Amino acid sequence: MYKAVISGDIVAYTSLSDSQKELLEKKLKQLFRVLEKDYDIFIRLIKGDYLEAVVKPEEALRIALLIKTYIKSLDFDINTEDSRSKHFKIYGIRLAIGMGTLDRFDAEKGIIDGKAIYRSGRLISAQHTHNKKKIHIKQSLFFSIEDADLDKEINAFFVLIDALLNQATARQSVVIYYKLKGLAENEIAEILKVSRSVVNRQAISTNWYALNMAINYIEYTMKKLS
């Protein structure tokens, strides 16, 4: 039976100030509690800038995008003239979803071992830019599965989803985050204390309709593997 593991690496983490790192860790832990309440998930933060999560295959992409849009919605005061800081603003986090078996998984002992985590971990490791003066990022959302045809199909969707999300501003990312949670536009407007028309414009500007169609298709495809 297939399992899904999400591995994530904060982009340009070292460019953040100590106070921003502390705030980011605090915010991520708050997000983890929300995800644990809403989904069947085991998620942990490692060394402040790396996360791992074991999730259902059909929920993996939505959870990954919730993480990404949540981080991008954190409107930190960042010097966008600095190339590393600018990359944090644009991408927020690299995320890889690995699909496969898990030979050993023990949430209480923190053991995750098997092909699913190997696949996601290798993808993230291949993207590392630590200690590099210049960062070149073309993509921040990745997928890996043994089935070569399915791997190619899903990655094609991931490239498009990633490109749309990386263009989103912090304000737009907030709207996408709540859309991913299934909230109606009037509910989002109430939370953000703005008009429904503002929420609608933000959703349109991020091509939410296309994003949602792609996400629903991938979830349908992944559910057949679980």
C-alpha cells in the first residue's frame, strides 16, 4: 500500500534574522496543530528549517500547499533587494512529495523509514543551496513515485501549480490558504476583515479556478493508490 511523505526545506532560511526564525518556528508549530486537527498526519520540524510529514496520498498535495501558502502569507519585513531574502519571499519553502512504501513508521518514536521518505528526501537534498552566495531556483514543488508514467504526469501538474503559487503575494497567499481549507469567500472575508469582493479579486488574480481543478484531479488520482 502506498504512503505519502512530504519533505520540506525553508528557502534562504539563513537570510532571516534570529527574531524572524523564532517567529517562523512559532507560526509553523501553530500550523502543525491545525493540520493535526484537520488531517490524519504526523508532522515534525527539524532544526528549524526542515520538516517531514507522513500523510494520506490523496491529502498530500493539499497539505503541502497549505504549508507553502501559509509560509508565503507571513509578511516578514524582508529586504527584497537581497537575492537570498527575495527568494524566501517568492518561494517560502521547497516541498517534495514521495510516494511509496514505509517499512517502519512509529509516530511516538519518530521513526519514518522506507521508499516514500527516501524519495521525498532525495528530491529536497538535490535542491540544497546552503552556504551558496547566489541561489538559482526554477521550481519549489516536486513529486516522486516508482511509476514512471504517473511520475511524469503529476510532475507536469506540479510545475504549473508551483509557477502560479510563486507569483502570489502574501495577501493572495492568505486567500489561497483559506480556499485550500474549503472556506467560502464570505467566511474568508470575515476572517480577514475585508469585503467579499476583495477576496474574490484575490482569488481570480491567483487563477484559483485553474489551481483548484488541478488539485482536485491529482487528489482523485492519488486516492486510487491509497
